[in-house]
Amino acid sequence: MLDTYHAFQLFDEMLIQLKSSAEEMHAIIKGLEKVRQELDASANDGPVYEVFHKTPNQFISIVELEVGSVTNLVEMLMHWHYILVKILLVALLNKQPIFPLQFLNLIDQGGFENGESEGLGLHIISVTIFLVATISTCLGVQTTSEGCFEHERLALLKFKHSVKDDLELLSSWVVNDCCRWERIHCDSVTGHVDSLFLRGMSSSFPPNQYYLDPERDFLDVNELKYSLADLRHLKYLDLSGNYFGGSRIPEFIGSFKQLVYLNLSHVGFEGIIPHHFGNLSNLKVLDLSSNYGLVVDDMAWTYGLSSLEHLDLSSLYLSGAHNLHMVFFMIPSLKELSLSYCGLSNVDLDPLLNSSRMIPNIKHLDLGFNNFEGPLPAFFKNMTSLAFLDLSNFNLSLAWNFANLLNMIPSLSKLYLSSCGLDKTFLSPLHLNFSTLSNIQHLDLSKNSIEGTFPSVLTNMSCVSVLDHSGDKLNSSVPSMPNLLELELSSNKFKKIEQIGIWRLCRLKKLSASFNNFDKEMSHTPTNTSECSQYALKELHLSFGLNGTIPDSFRRLVNLRNLHRSSNGLTGPMPDLLRKLRFLEVLDISNNKLTGPISAFHGKLSKLDLSFNQLNDSIPDSLGKLASLTDLYIRNNRLTGPIPASLGRLISLQSLSMSRNFLNGTIPVSMGKLAKFHSLDVCGNVLEGVVFEAHFANLSKLKYLDTSSNTKLTLNISPEWIPPFKLIGIHLSSCNIANGFPQWLRNQRKLKILVLSNSSISGPLPTWVQKMPIIPLLDLSHNKLNGPLTNLPNGGNHDLTGDVVTAVLHLQNNFFNGSIPRSLCRRKDLNYLDLSRNMLTGKITECLENMQGLRTMKFSSNRLSGVIPSSIGLNSRLNWLDLNDNNFTGELPCELGNLTKLNVLDLGDNNFSGNIPDWIGENLASLMVLRLDKNNFSGGIPRSLCKTASLQILDVSGNNLTGTIPRCLGQLNAMINSSGVALHRQEIKVDENVNHILKGSDHEYTHTWDIVFNMDLSNNKLVGEIPAELTALNMLVGLNLSCNHLSGSIPNSIGNMSKLESLDFSNNKLIGMIPPSMAALNFLRHLNLSHNNLPGSIRTGNQLQTFTDSSIYAGNEDLCGAPLPKNCSNHEDSTTTIKKRHEESDGQTKVWFYVDVMSGFATGFWGVIGVLLLKKQWRWKLFRLADETMDKIYIVVMVRVAKMKKGRETIQILWNASSF
């Protein structure tokens, strides 16, 4: 590589040659032109303003410097040595080795052919000026290279100390001369810092990411410190791809009046864009895209950007911005404008752009995804220089003038029309003049309504090299397009693999046809492979939708570099033809059903993914010969045997995942020699032996280590050992960690993930742990740790809102004691807090209201006491609250009703009192689990609980509840149809656990609790009958109504509860026979009907005949039959026995009834008649009394009849009188 010293030697030799010989000068010129051609080729038509180059120690971003700002003389060379000037100047000024040595030899390979001497003088003058200017500039650098300006150095150091730099991107910012720091560039003459290259990769990582990619480097900045305002001479500032945590763009950026390039995209800025940007009159490039919190109130500040050529405001909402026309009228120099996702659907761009002076100059226009409708603006006809146009998501089906305006842009080379509602009629010659579109090279027609046959008219567009038809509905063969280089056909409806043009498009280099519904296996001998003598295909994506095997015909794709066939259902052994693809670099055949051993591969392979297959046998030693291999993924297979020591020879290896196999033996010490290693995952195997310091000897770049779930593996690391690495993630769960809590972790201050659960650690947490920075995901559960929680990591920066992993604290199943420390309340980032199954005492601290991000709070099985603090109701995001098995007292605070997102509320096994509050059913609509068992609640079961449509576990057992069972409980939707709770289940982690009583014992459900439906109302004072409506809850797995005062019979429809596994009606006052439908409960495993008043014989058949424990029927005196020792009489069935018993009883009752009636009749009859027969005087008096009584009755009746007749006559007279 060429350094500064050799560069000076080179130019000295050039000057000597210039003075001595014109012929030699010609050679120099030819050599320089070849250098330029090489650089032009490597740039590959990249952006005008940037050239990127990466060295082993530094990533340099080189801006197009105004050559006149270095020297006016060099400006004359712009057209001749443009790229060479850029690279050489920056390389020399930064003292960076950037040119390969072979470029030196190009100087001696040049020469002019006959007839090429014309213009020699101009060439000589140009090169002379170039050499002199460059050398004088370099000499100037030497005079100022002893150190940068102190105030600028201090400003940069203040910035460094204000950011969170986990990956040490600014680690070189330590020496005195800040001009020598990475990502910094100083002016060659003045020595001032003029460029700050702090581009990150991204700050938007997916949540719950298991492993973080170390190449996705970025800075985490709370706010941009004002100290950078001292860098008054900045010309280039790139802060894109970092994370600024929702802070505002500082106004001092507007004071950088020399700024030429400003990139603040993808950094999470919020607030109003400072109007001070209007001071940046020299600015040529401004990129503020993808800052979704930025507010654009007024665009008047763009008036001052008179030099601007590139403006990107994508994903900023501009619809309500004032003076939007300033963007189009006041920047005549603008050439590239990106306004995608700006909410411009209601903005009429036609009057803004139709008369704009910049329209003829625009080369790049991006208006995609603004939901435009109606005709296209007329200004397109004036865009004579337009080369790039993105109208994605413009409803062109309503744009009647689309074709005409498009025909007026002959310069167009890249056209994006994704999601525009196009169909094949828009692509017909009747609409488009393809002769005017002959220059289009890149065409995106994805996600439209183009279906059926492939648009044959595209064959007339001879220059198209990139075509995107993904997300359409094509199902016919791709026509011949000889110049096509890239073709995207994913998510279509192709049925045969041969239809996608794989054997027809000879020059094609990239083909993607994933997510199609191929109904046949790929043919081993396709009929049309002879269409091409050779195939140029380098990259092939065929994931999702193709079954069978990889056909032998693939051997014809000799130039294939990347092959992706994941998730295809591939079967059989790995095909031998993969070895014959000698240029193959990336192979992904994960998520298939491949069997057999891993086959050998060619030595050029750099990335290999065989994960999630059924591969078996041992890992072959031949993998150690793949010298270029950087990533190897063979997790989730059936591999056995030891890890081969030959893998230690893979000097380029960076990431290795062998988890979830059956590997045994020890981890080879040779793995410690892989200096580029950054990720090692061997979890879930049966590895054994001891891991010690030698295994990590040279792993200075290691970021992620996972040896978990290897129960026979022991980590025996000396407490004095200082690791060479700075880990970000460590998983050592279910391993054996010797020597107590790992002392070597004390210098691992970049940790974001630390999992040491179930690793045999005992004793208190060391005091030095408290001084460690907060670890977002910390899991120390299932150990024997004791002592107070005061030594949890609590140092460093407490604001972790920008962290990319879900903040979790697992401390359950230990022996921690003391109170819950108030320091936990500082963890505003925390999502998951589990302190269950410890020995914690005292009250819950009120300050938990500060933990606004908390979603899960689990304090069960401790010795906590007091009342639930009302402040918990302020944690509005909480979806899991578990305080089970403590000593809490008092009534439930009504503030808990504010937890409207609550899915699980477990307050069982405490001493709560009062009524079950109505707000549980009224407010907690998302509740899935409610446990209030083993408390002192009184009153009735509130009918409001019937409104919890998602409820699947209800446990109010062991209280003092009275009244009847509400019939509306039979309307709990989730217990009838489980599909109603699917959405809520997605919000809960699968590793959550729920304890509840089922099948007569206390169970803990971890991974399967969300498919358990249980109702437990036992051990209360409930009365009345069992509502028949409960039998509609056909999803119930368990129903327990035992130990109450319930009466009546068991509902006959109990057999409808087909999924019941546990049924307990014991210790009640139930009567009536056991319903026959109970025999239909085929899944019943636990049954208890004891201590009731059930008569008759025990039902048999199906699952009931498997119950042999007589105690489940005990206490029912009139119950007989197996398994009870009491047999039903005469071996008759219980129905006949009961019937006869009742008949006998009824017969005896009738006999005694008749005896009583007859004796009573005889006594009464002869007691009266006998006296009258014997006493004549009594007889006469009785007859006289009867006669007198009859006379009186006759008189009374006749008087009443007379009165009624008289009243009727009076009414008739009055009626007649009124009629006249």
C-alpha cells in the first residue's frame, strides 16, 4: 500500500521525468489515465458526492472537495484527473494508505501511439501544475501536522464523552493531534477540522433481537452537544444512521457557513427544523430524510440555499408546511429532489413546478408513496434532463395523461412505478410510445395489477437491464430479453420453474423468484437449457414455494455466486452438484428437510447456512479447508460427534452457530485462534469438559458468546483473568460456572445481554457489580444467590431508551432478601421485572410509577406485605401483574382499574378483603387470567366479570363468596371460542408462566398456559343450582365448583363440555342421578363427585370406566356400583334397582294411606250416625234445624233475585227514554 512517504518519492520522480524527457512525460500521462480508469471502474457510477473506501483500520468517506478551495491551479485538472485528485489529495492529507502498489507499475506501462502527440503541451502543463500544486499542498500539511487546534480537539472530546459508543467507533480519539483521528479530516492549508465522518449504519433495530449484528455500528447520542459549534470551518458533516433519542436539531449547525455537505438522515431527530439552515449558502447536499419526528412548519429557509444541488426530505410531513413553493422556485441549482412519503396527496404540485426555473435542470425526482391521484402534473413535459423518476403509489389508473407525459421524457433511464394500480392495458403500444422510452434501463412495475401473460411489449425496450415485476400476478413464461441483467419476479403465480426465464435469459446476472406457488419439482433435464451456450447468472433466489431436490441441471450455472433456496421443503441428501459450482460464495438452503451428512464444498465459499434441516452424522473436517468462510450456520439439525479442531483454521471466520444439535465432546482450544471471530453460538448441545482462558486467547473481536444449555460444560476462568474482548451479549445459562460469580465480567462494560441463569452460582452479588453500567437484559434466575438487591448494576448512563434489546431483569428463584430497592425505579427503560420466588420483605415501593415502560411485574412467592400502592395504576402499559403468595392486605385499590392493557392479574394467596370490585370486569377488557384465590373476599361474584370476553382462566376459590353463580358466566366468549383471544396472546411472551389448580393439584404452565381454559369457584359459600349455561363453555379444560352449598342436579348437558380434563363437584348438596351424557367426556382425567346426595348406579363407558378410585364417589349413600364396594342388588342395573326401591316404598305408603283413610271415615261416620240413631230428641232437633236453615236460604235467594229483576227493568226504561 502507498503511504505518504512513498507518495512524495513518487512525485519527486515524476518531476525529474517531466524535466528530462517529453516521451517519459507521455508515459506518465498514460499511466495516470489508466489509474483514473481503474478508479472510475471501481466507483461503479456511485453518487457524485461520495467515494467510499475501507481499510483494515479505518472507514474513510471522501467528499467531492471544491478543488479551488485547496488551490486555484488544481481546478484546471477537474476534467482530466477528477477522481485521481480526490483520492490522492485526501489520502495524502490523511496519511492513509489507499493505492495498491500495482498502480505504481501503471506509470511505466503507458505510451503514446503514433499520431497521439496532439495536445501534448496542454497535457504537460496540466500534469506539471498538478504535481507542483499537490507537492506544495503536501508540504503545507507537513508544516501544520504537528497538532490540530486545541479548541477544536477539546470540542471533539466533549462530543465523544457525551455519546454512547459501545463499539468504540471513536476509540482513536485519544492522541493529541485530532487530525490523525479516524473519521476526522483537517484542511491541508489551515489545519482546521473541515470534515466529520460519523455515519452509522442504523438505529432502528427490530425489538427482542436475540443477537445484534456488530457491523451495524452506530452512536447513541442524547443530544448534539453545543461544543461542536467550535468547528467553524466544517465543510462536510455526516451524522446519519446514529441515534439522537428524539432530541432537536441544534441551531448552531446554521453557523457552519462553509458547509458543503450535510447528512442528518435516520438519526431520530424531533421538533422543528431550524430556520438557521437558510444561512448555509454554500451547501450542495442536504439530507434530512427518515426523521419521523421532525416538524416542517415553514420552508422559507430554503431561500438561502442558493448552491443546493441535492435535497432529500423523504418521510417528513410537508403537507401543512408554509411557503412550500420556496423549494421549487428559490433553488435553481437543484438537480436531485426526493420527497417520498411526505404526505403530499393534497398538494397541487402543478402550479409550483410548472413555471419553476429548476425544472429543466432536475435529473432525479422522487415523489413516491404520496398517494397522489388524478392526472399527472403538466410540468413533466418540461423536465428535459430527467433521468430518475419515482411515482410509486401514484394511482395512475386515474391519470389519463400518464402515457402522453411519459413519452415526453426521452432522457429517462430509471422509472419506478410500484403500487400504481397499473394493468397490461397501460403497457400496450396504444398508450406508450416505446421508441421514446428506449433509454430506460431500470424499470420497476412491482405490486401492480399486471396478471396473466408476461407483457410482451417490454421486449421492445431493448435497453432495460433491471426489471422488477414482484408482487404482480404473472403466470406465463418470461420472453427473451437479451440485455436483461437483473429480474425480480417474487410473489407472483408462476407454476413451473422454467417459466421464470432461468434457462432463456443468457446474460441475466441476478434472478429472484421467491414466494411463488410452483406446483412441480424442478426438472433435472429441462428442455430449454440449450438456448444458451453459457449462463452469466451469479445470484439466484428461489426461497419459499419450491419442493423436491436441487436438480442436476444447476451444474450449467457455472458462474453462480449466490444461491438462496431456504424454506423450500427440499428433501433427500445434500446434492453433490453443489461441489461443482466452483465460484459459489453464498449458499443458503436453510429451513428445508435435507437429510444425511454435510457434503464437501468448494474453497471459495464465504457464507454457508444449513440451519433448520435434518442433517445428521458429524461435522466434516473438510469445512476447515474453506479458507474464505466468514459465516457458518448449522444450527437446529441432528448433528452428532465433537466439534472438529479443523474449524480453528478458518482464519476469516466471523460468525459460527452450531446450536440445537447433539454435539458432544469438548470445545476445541484451536477456536481461540480465530482473531476475526465476533459471534459463537453452541447452545443446546451435550458438550462437556472445561472451558478456560486459552479458548479465548486471540478473540479480541468477540461480541457474542452463547454456550447455554450444555449441562456438562464447565467454565473455569481464573478470577484474575482479563479478557481480550469487550462482549455485548453473553448466554451461559444451564452451564456450570466455577469460582462463584464470574470476576472476569468486571471489565465487560459494554454488555447489553447477560444471561447466567441456572448456572450453579451462589452467594451474594459482588460489590463491584453495582458499579457496572446498567445491563438492559440481565438474567440471574434459578441460582442460589442471596443477600440484598442493592448490588445490582447501577453505574454509567441510566438513560437506556435507545437500547436495541428489550430491557429485562430476571432474578426469580434465588434467595435474595431485604426490601425491593428504590434504585430499581430509575430503570425507566425496564419492560420485564421478575423478582418472584425469593425471600423479599417489606412493602412495594411507591416509586414504581416511574417505570412507565414496564409491561410485566412479577413479585410472587415472597414475603411482601402491606397494601398494593395505588401508584401501580399509573403504569399504563402493564399487561402482567403477579403478586401471588405474599402477605398483602386491604382492599384492591381502584387505581388498578386504569391498567386497561392488563392480560394477567394474579393476586391469589394473600389476605385481601372486601368485595371483588366491579372495575375488573368494567375496565379490564383484555384480561385473560384472573386469580383471586385464597384471600378473604366476600359478597357475591360480580356480574361485571361476564364482560371480560378474553378471560380464559378464572380462579376465585378459597374465599368467602356468597350468593349464586351468575348464569352469564356461561357467555364468556374465550371459553366458548378461543379465536377471540389470539390477538392478545401475541402481546405476551411464550415463556411466561401461570400457576393454577387443575386436576386436583397446583400446576405451573409455562409454554402452554395460553391453551389452558379453567374455572375454579371452589371453597366458597355459593348456593343455588349449577347453571346449565356453564355447559356452553366447551373450551374449558377444568371446572371446579367443590366445597360450596350448591343444590339441585348436575346439568344433563354436561357432556357438551367435550374438552374437560378435570371436573370437581364434591362437597356440595347435589341430588339426582349422574347424567348419562357424562360418559361423552372422552378427555376426562380427574373426576370428583364425592360427598353429595347422588343416588343410583355409577355410569360406565368410555373414559368413566377408567376411574378406579372409589373416593371420588364417597359420601353418596345411595350411590352404588364400581368402583364403590356397594353393589347394586340382584346384579341389576342401577336404574332398575332404584325404580323397584321406589315402587316398594310407594306400595307401603299406599297401604298405610288407605288404612288411615278408612279408620278416619269409620270413626267420623259412626260417631255421628250412631248418636242420631240412639237419641230421638237429637234427631228431631237436627231435622228442624235443617228445615229452618233451608227456609232462610230460600228467602235470601228470592229477595236477591227480585232486586236484580227490578234493577234490570229500571235500566231498560232509562235506555228507551234516552233513545228518544
